[in-house]
Amino acid sequence: MNKRFVKKIKNDIIYYAILALITLLRTLNRRASILLMRGVGRLAWYLAVHERKKSLRHLTRAFGHEMSRKEIIRLSKGVFDNLSVCVADAVRLPNLVRQGLDRIVKVENFHYLTDAVAKGNGVLLQTGHFGNWELMGTWLVQKGIPLRVIAKRSYDPRLDAIIVGYRNGAGYSNTARGNALKTMLDGLNNGCVYGMLFDLDTKVKGVFVDFFGKPAHTAVIPAMMAVEHDIPIVPVFIRLNDDYTYTIECQSPLSLQHTDEPYVDAQVNTQTCSNVYESMIRRHPRQWIWMHSRWKKQPPKAAA
């Protein structure tokens, strides 16, 4: 059978399944949608063998010296459970917005972000694939933060349209990764806030920094841009609480190194950003997507 035809059928099945799930979750109340998705998440832990094995392997790499195998397994199940609840709420965002996000969201140290925005020079908001980042973006826009995001296009244009539609509907624009640098600089010059999720191993220009004691390829552009254009990097993360509310945590702007050696600065400052990620993930390990192969690329010597 033609591979292209098989791929099309597979993509069609995934697309229409996602549409059906969206429709179902939006007809249910929040409690029912969370119960449903928690069941899906628990089932996925057993059936999605490849993703389960990756999460266990990566959690062991990060915490194996301080956690037992039993604790690692429990944590892996918690990651799937946490993600499933966040998916339920992300899909139902229009419903949650109508009911008022402040019912389920509280914020800590919001002044760090609002003070940086008030200066009018633009802000790089450092966050990650942590907690419910889509819900966080919606909440920030509702509070007057002029948020923009740079994101990779989905493999399926139809899914991409759904995701972009969510973001545009929430009030923040989505620019596809690629030739977005000029758009981003223009936005920053106009005082916009750009959400940067660079906690994954991607194909963008990067350097190797320490992440849980192992080299991890990390995007270098945010740190370089911050120094070159004097733009603050403000870490902001959202976590799901045990009672199914959310807490948005804002941190003080990062202190970045700026010398006459830009490549050294890029390495040092990217490590500073990575340290923020590691610190948050250590404190709340269930909130991050451990299915991702964070250490996939390695420095040539280590790989050899």
C-alpha cells in the first residue's frame, strides 16, 4: 500500500479523533472532563509503551540516584495524570473563560512581570512545557499582558489551525517559527511580551548546557537577544495543584552576563536559563513532559 496514502489515513484518524474529543470535553462540565481525561491518561500510561518507557528512562536519568524504582514509576504515572488534566482544561478554555479563570487561577509575585512590562522595552517571558502553559497565556492576556508566542507549526495544517485558533481567540498572536525574528524584534520594540518555551531539544541554534547533570542542547537565541537588545528575561510558570486549581509563579528578571565576549556570554546566560528550568522541574517534577527526549543530541566527544 502506498506510504503516502497510509500516512494520510493515519493523520485523518488522529484529526477526527481530536475533533470528537474536543466536542465531547466541551459538552461536559469540568469535573466530568477531568475524570474522563484522568482515565485516558492512566490508560495511556499502559498502552503508550514507547512514551511510558521514555518517561521512565528520563526520570531515572534525572532522579535515579535519589529515588527508588517504585518512586520513579509512581512519578511517571503522575506525569501522565497531570498532563491529562491540563489537556482537559486546555480544550475547555472557552468554557473556563466564560466562567471566569480567576476561580481556578491564583498568581504569585505578579509584580515582577508587570513592572518589567511597564518599562515599555519589551519582555522575554521564559516558560516551558510545564503545567498548563496554554491556560497561563490566556490568563495573562486577560490581565492586560501584551503576549505573543513563537511556535513550531504542527505536522498537520488542520491541527495547526486549531491550535492557532485557540491562541488568537484567547487574545495573543501566534507566529510560526522560522522567519519570525524580525516580527519578534518589532513586537519587542513596541513593548510586547514574547513567551519563550526553550526547554526542549529542538533543531534551532543552540549550545550544550548542564541539565540534571547531563549535557542538553538548548536554544541560545533568547539569551543572546536579551543581552544584545537589553530586554529582560522574566521566568513565569504555571503548575496544577492537587485540588485542580492552578498557581502562576512569576520570578524576578534574570541577572545576565554582558561582556565583550558574546559567545561566552551566550553560553553562561543560556546555562542561567537552564538552571531556572531545572529548579522548577525539581520542585514540581510531575508538571513537566518527561516523555520528551531532552538529552537526544549530545556533544561530539560524548557521543563518540
